[in-house]
Amino acid sequence: MKDENTLPALMAGIGHAARASAKMLAAASTDAKNKALRAAAAAIRARAGTILAANREDVAAAEQGSLSDAMLDRLVLNDKRIEAMAQGLDEIAALPDPVGQEMARWDRPNGLDIARVRVPLGVIGIIYESRPNVTADAGALCLKSGNAAILRGGSESFRSCAAIMECLQAGLREAGLPAEALQSVPTTDRAAVGILLKMSEFIDVIVPRGGRSLIERVIAESRIPLFQHLEGNNHTYVHASADLGMARRIVINAKLRRTGVCGATETLLVDRAVAGTHLAPLVTDLLDGGCEVRGDGATQAVDRRVVGVAEVDWQTEYLEAIIAVKVVDGLDAAIAHIECYGSHHTDAIVADDPAAAEAFLAGVDSAIVLVNASTQFADGGEFGMGAEIGISTGKLHARGPVGVEQLTSFKYVVRGTGQVRS
């Protein structure tokens, strides 16, 4: 696979097959796509043992390397996660088909009937790290939205992703659709990513989903438009009006429910007006929950276990049981901190003051902004999208969870009765 001549030929073959399949998938009926999704879900359940065996090999290899605990958590599959993948496919099958939907329709004075109609993007290239369930989620969302997809998972999840892809392709075959509509790059050679990023004759959009180094590489090398999924340097701000009990529940969940997901809170901001009553309980909850707290002077003063915070901490997506904590002088200071250090992914306020909550919603320029809820809700499934292909932190075309609707573009369909332009 690593021969200089073989790899480009391999990637070109994958691209040709994807482009041909995209035309067929764009014209596929809703019933056919849903049949493929449900058959793929059944295959995942039936082949759970095979998938888990492949995953055990991946995990064993990863444990010999330098993978972080958070990345290992993302890599590991179990019966519950296998069933969640299958259930996700069934849920996507139950969603409305976006292809062909009329987004708007109007008549012109000259009698022209104009409609804006959703259409597939074409071929989507997806590059991701560690999490093998992305294979199922991304493949299913592309299928439902009428797009072919080329998936390139991380080398650490290579066997797991291949086993899941076999289930997706089995579903396509059962529905009479081309199996090549969903393909995995069958090599761990990193050079394949470089080739993929330049396959503009075959791929219409690139979706990178991973750490900063992956995103920066894609931005630097890609000749193809992309949905930018940057890191989740997320904040929870406890406002002066916050109920302490609610704040404690939200903060502990936002940080520690799963530390390795992109929706995890990485910085806690506490209003100085309630630091005397709220800061110590919040910090104690985190420390007692096994979280390392890196705090400013006020935070260090409430518990000797708190370590000093550095400037780099405000900029860091830890993806592990570490959190930065700062006491801020009110709502405007909290918003300014988020604007300076955040990644425009997901940020939350805990507040009983409706005016403060609305000011936070208006002032924080992130893809997802929450009031009185955990940042861990930053998930397409939790938004009712069935799943997501990623959370876009850019502003063009799609922002926030990228589901089936976001994987479509549109065209204008104009119907006339013989009109000519004067």
C-alpha cells in the first residue's frame, strides 16, 4: 500500500467509484436509503462480536503507544456503544429526507414559479481520529442526505472502522444501492490523507474531525472546501444570579460526564459577586470528583489542592480531567474572556436573571450557546438530528451540529410558461 505509484492509483480508484456512486445515490428513493440504513443497523447488531474483536486489537495496540486516556476512552467500544451506533442508524432512517425538500417557493409578476430545493453536496471526504463510531454516524448521515462518502479514520481505530464499514456496505447492497457509495481508505499510510485533500476532481467537501494538528493540516493542505470542526475550548459561566444547586449539577456534568468529548467544559468562570458562596463548593465538587483544578489566585485560596493556572491553560482543550477556573468581574468580563480564549464551539451560562441570560446569548459568538444546561448537550443526537458528522465552528453554510440538512446544498428550480426576457 505504501508504494509511491500504488497509493495514488488506489486513491484515484476510490474517488472514481465515489463519484459514480454519488450520482446514483442522489437519485435514490427515500425508501431505498432508509432500507439501507436499517439493514446496516441490523448488520451492526448481528456482527457485534466481530466489531468488538477488531476493537480489542485496536485498543491493545493503542495501549502500547502514547495515546492519552481521553483518546483511549473515545476508541473503546462495548455492547452499549455498539447498540448506540445501531440505534443511531435507525434514528437517522426515521428522519425526514432532506433531498428534494422545498426550502422556499414564490411567484414573480411575469408568471415565473421559483423554488429553492435541497440537493446533495455530492462526495464528502471525512477525516477523523480515534472514535470508530464516527464511521457509523458519518456514513449514515451522508447516505440519508444522498451523498457518497470517503472516510479516513485514525490508524488507532483502523480495524474497528473497517468492521463497521463492512456493515454499512452490507446495508447498501441489501437495498440495491452501490456499496461504493460509502468507502473507507484501506491503508494507515499518512500519505493517503495528503492525496485525499487534493482530490478536488472527486470530492466536493472535506470534513475534518480531530485535534488541532489535524485541523491545521487540513486547512493548510486542502484544495477542497471544508466544514471546520475546531477544538471545543468550552466555557461555563456561573452568573451572580445563579442558583448554587443548579450550578453544581451543571458544572460537574459539563466537565466530568465524559472528559474526552468536544462538548466538555474546559474553563469555569465564576462571577466575583458570588465567589464567596459559590466558588468553594464548585471547586470542591470538581476536586472530589477526580478533576485537577488550575485556578487563579482567588480559586487557589479556597482549596490547597488547586494548582496555579498559566496563560496557556485558558487556551487549552484538555479532553481529560483538568479544568481552568477564573473569577470574573461580571457578565461583560465573562463574555470578553470567552471571546479572547474560546474556540467558538460551545459556551454556557448558569443564571436565574433572564436579562443576563439573554445578554449572554446575544454576546457570545459561538456555534452553540446554552442557558442553564450542560455543555455536554453539544451533540447532534441530543439536538434531535439522529447523529452528527461534527460540530462546525465556521460561519459559512453550516454552523453547529452538522446533520442531514447541513449536508445538503440547494438549487433554484424555475418553471415558466414561455416567458422571455425583454
